[in-house]
Amino acid sequence: MSESGEAPEVGVGPLERPWPTGPDGSLPQHLDPELLREGDRRNVVDGYRYWRHEAIVADLDTRRHGFHVAVENWGHDFNIGSVIRTANAFNAEAFHIVGRRRWNRRGAMVTDRYQHEHHHRDVQHLLDWAATQDDGRGIPVIGLDNVPGAVPLESYRLPQRCVLLLGQEGPGLSPEAVAGCEALLEITQHGSTRSINAGAAAAIVMYHWALQHA
């Protein structure tokens, strides 16, 4: 908050001329003339200010990380938007929705526009997709849930290429997902609650991957 009690404006205003030019004297293709004129109030890091949306996605694609994030969406979980926002922050290769195609995008804060989205009608469809990746060698699907037999996350070396699969808030991973995962991990907790918010759990496991590989 500012001293007046008003929230500060997000982003930057119009860019003063002269605008940047390329070797040929024209505006570089990655810059958006409308944003340059009107200002850029989007939820992007400063390095992407005034960039066209397509240019941002293309640049992210050159350095995507090797993990995917998948969420079971049988109950139209409102936490999915938060998961997708974190997936963008860690530059996941893609995110996957298992079950219902529609999900509440409000929590994503439009960050889903910078990610690649895949839909799978059920868990088996996701598993079959993962098995075809990396020229048919497949990538492992790693589940996150505090179920019997789960391994503490902090003791596990995550694969560089993998799918991190999360269940919806409350019921967690479905029995089909538990059976299909190569490994099941749980976040060690020290309080009285049985589980933590699905969005928070997703952030923890992505940060754990980043500590090992990013």
C-alpha cells in the first residue's frame, strides 16, 4: 500500500519515445506496439515488459524445465488455478488436467496463457501419454499424497523428466492414480492437520524438483 492507502499500480506505463529499434530501424518483433503506447500492466516479470504474448511463450519454450504437472479434476477443484500459477513460476514443460476439462481459471491469474495445457479423460489416458514420451522410452509419473507406502519427499531424488501428479483437495489421488504411479511421495508434516492445501503441496514438490535440477 502507498502512503495514501491505495494499492500501487502493477507493471509499467507507456514507454517514452524513441522506442527500441532493430538493425533495420524497425520495432523488434518481440515488442508489442499497443503495450508500448498504453503501458504493460500484466502479471509478468520485468524482463518481459512490453513483449508480445506469443514472444513470451516462445522464449519460455527455449528453456522449459523437464517436469510436467498433472492434477486430477473429478470435483472441479478450485485449487487448480493456484497449481497452474506455480507451474508457470517454475516454468514447467506443461500442465495436465485429468478428468473434467473445465477448471476455475481465476486462481491462475492468466498465467495459464503462458503454459501448454493437455487434457486426459482419465488416469489411464495420462499414463498412456507418459509412456509415449521421450521417443517411446516414457517418463515416470510420480504421485504426491500421504497414503500408506508413500516415501518422504525430502528423501527422494526426483527424476529430471517426470510427471508430478496431484489429487484434488480432500480425497487426494484416486485409487487408479495410486496404482499407476511409479513412486508415491508425501510431504512430512509436524502439526495436527491430516493434509495441507493442494496448491501448497504442489508448490512444495515443484520447489523440491527445482532444488535438485534447476
